Amino acid sequence: MSIPVTTPAMRKGTKRFITLLTAVIFSALTIAQNADNQLMFKYFHSINSEEICDWMTELCSPKYNGRLAGTPEYLEAAGWVAENLKEWGVKPAGDNGSFCQWFDHPYTVVNDMGALQLHLPQKDGTTILKSYTAPAGYYPGMNSGNGEITAEIVYVGYGVTAPELNYDDYKGIDVSGKIVLMNRDVPYKDARNPEYGKWVRYCYHQYKVENAAAHGAAGMLYIDGNSANPNISFIKDLIVIGIGPEPLEDIFAGLNNKNETLLSQIDKSFRPASFATGKTVTMKANTTRHPEGRTCNVVGMIEGTDTLLKDEVIIIGAHLDAVGNAGGLLVPGGLDNASGVVDILAAAKALASSGIKLKRSVLFLLIGGEEVGLLGSKFYTQNPLFPKEKTVAYINLDMVGNGTGLAVSAAESCAGLTEYFKRANESYIHRPIRVSTSRGVYYGRPRSDGLVFLADGFRTMSISTTDAVKPVFYHLPGDDATAVTPGIMEDVAGMIYLALIEMANAGELSY
């Protein structure tokens, strides 16, 4: 058997070859990296305020009628979003190869503004009717039953019956056939304390309406601010109206008490302070119920390319629905939440159009039914398109379009992921940024899609803006396409785009 012999010259030649090959490979990798960077920055700069303004104008246009979940107009808006995703090359991830994840959702249409009138008895025995105007004095019940009622008002504090907590706002008081006046929330206030968990079920708007009906009330005046609120249960024979400061003050006039005083008393003593006011109102609602309603989440994805990592998904979401139209009081849903949707669309277009390969998958989730009880996010968490254990994080955007600063927060389970957004901002955006970690358990009523995902055990993050520079018209007609600052939206979309690329391509994520 012969043994190969290597001479010094041969060894020297081999070393030169290896060195040359290494240099060629390194050079190729450098060129490829530079090309990827050039591509990344090209599409980073393609995100622009002009297109953002156009999309905001589209989603806030009257043809979508405030995008109330379940309505034909909401479905049209969902179709517009889906068509854009398709055009950009984002893959459908919904039912049967579509962009839609469908679920049943009965809804209510408010046909006109209805009426609210306070009866003012005069010394001569006559009565003057004081009429209030919407939305300054009241807001039509967005999920109210249909009809008209004139009855006495009974103040019932928080409208809660909790026998296990030895608390009942209805104890010893008859509200049958009458109109109950009640507040949001419950006497216990610390939502970070486990004790709050005993009260949380009584915070829900749906519960308060159902409890009023169970006690025989014919009407409900909700001290919920003079803004639209479709997040209540529909009770066929119960008329519901949300009231503002003026009628509330008039109801308490001459009663030697104030709502604020009574609430303070209840909160300190945990003893109800309910009473018959002796005041009478007429309230009217003109609504049409659609029990056959269905709505959907819009879901699209950029599939990962890595054999193993593509099964992991980063979900970024925002609710597409808004609160609709109350008989001519159109709430276009600009800041809340066309802004979050448009931020995501801008990032999605740049990602999909760039052709940059992502190792992990990215799912764009535009949620339906948030305003009527977080229904779309609840449906997704119960019917996930990717297993929870394969979901890197759910990143929520809600009302992200008014301000000069950025904010990123995360649950403790994924606090490290904030660094990707912080790095994107510090390197390329240069906005003031607030980064925070949510510690401990939140026992309160969830009021965002992010909290639904968090409660279900998903790693959860949220992106928001700080230092608002425009008035915030929460659930009011002023929330239109002009209620945002397009410059901050451009930067939010840019930050998302850059962070998603780095997160999707990281070999090992820093949680």
C-alpha cells in the first residue's frame, strides 16, 4: 500500500487555495449582505406619508359607514384590505384559501338618533320637555332594543348584583318598568390586585345591561360618556342610551347630591346608594337587529423560507372594525383604528414587495369585532392558524397614529423582543421611544385585543405613540382621517418593517 506524500510546495499551494477560497466565499457573502441591505433600505424608504394618507382616507370614507362589524360596509372594507394584500403578494391564510377567517356575529343598525327628553314639572301643573342633542348630550344606544319609553329614573350606582361579595345595587329597590341610571366599572378599583378578580365579571357592559333587564328595567341610561358604545348586549325590550354631563347634571338638580359624591361613598364603604330620583325621562331608540350577521378577521402571511423556522410565526395585528353610524352620526374610525391597520399595511407592502427572504413566517391579522367585545381576537385565540407554542409573539397596534414619540411594551415572557424595535428606532427612525415591560397579572376587564392574547397564554407586545398633538375624538364623529399625524405613522410602519426583518431572520430570538 502506497502512502501519499505531500511536499512543502504542495502544502503551500493548498494553503493558498484555502485562503483564496475563503476570501471568495467571504467576498460573496459580503456582496450578498450588501445587496440585501440595499434592498432592505430601498423598501424602507418606499414607506411614505402620502400613501398612508390615501389609505386613511379610503378606510374612513362614508362608503364603509364606520366599519361596524357584521355590516355589509365592514365586509367591503375587509375586501379592500384583502385585495391590497393579494396585489402585494401576501398569501391568504384564512378559510378555504381566502383572506377571511369567518365567525357568526349578529349586529344592530341604528336608524336614527332617537331621542332623550327630561320632564320638568312646573308650578302650574304643566310639564316642559327638555330635549338633548346628540352627541353632546347623549349618544344613541348602539346595540339598543327598538322602541320608546317614558318612566321614572332610578339611580342604581354601578348596576351590580354580586351576592357572593355581599353587594347588590338593586337590593330593596323596585326598577320594574322603570329606567335605571348607572355607571361603568365596579366599587373595587385596583385591577392589579387579585381581589379585583372577584369583581371583574361585573365590569362588563354586557353584564350591566343583562342585569338591568333581569330586574325588570324597561330602559337604561348609561353614564358612559357621550360616545358610541356597541359593546353591550342586545335585549329586545330594553332601550339603552349613553348620556353625557348635561342630562346627568339635570337629573341630579335639586336632589342635594351628585353622582361623583355617591360613587366616592360607594367606593369607600362598599355599600350601595341606590334611590328613586323622582325624575322622569322619555327615551327613544330606532334600531334594526340582524341576527343572521357574520363577520371576519382578515389574515394574510409571508411564509418563512427556512426548513425549520418557517413553522414559527410572528403575528402583528390591529382591529379593522370601528363603531359604525348612529343614524347619521358617522364615526369614521380614523385613529381608532384605521391608524393601526394602515401602519401594518404599509409595513406589509414593503416586506412583500421587497422580496427579502424571511426565515420565520409573518402573519398579518386585521381583526373584526373588537369594538363589540373583542370577538375577533377571542375567535382567533380559540381557532389559531399557528399553534401557540410556535407563535413567537402577538404584536398589537391600536390607536397608533397621533403623536411625536413611540412606545413599545411587552409581557415579561417576551420582554427581550422589544430590543428589535428599539434597535430599529435608534438606528434609522430616531424618535423618542419608551420601552416598558408589563409585570404581574392584570385582573381587570380586557379592553384590547392584546390582552385577549395575553390572557390566553400568548407572548404579547404592543406598539403605540406618545405625546398626542391632535385632539382625540374617542368613539365620536371627529375621529376621521385627519385625526392622525401621518409622519408618526410612517415611522411606526418603518420601525415595524425593520424589526420584523431582524426578528424573522434571527437564528435564535432573544426573549
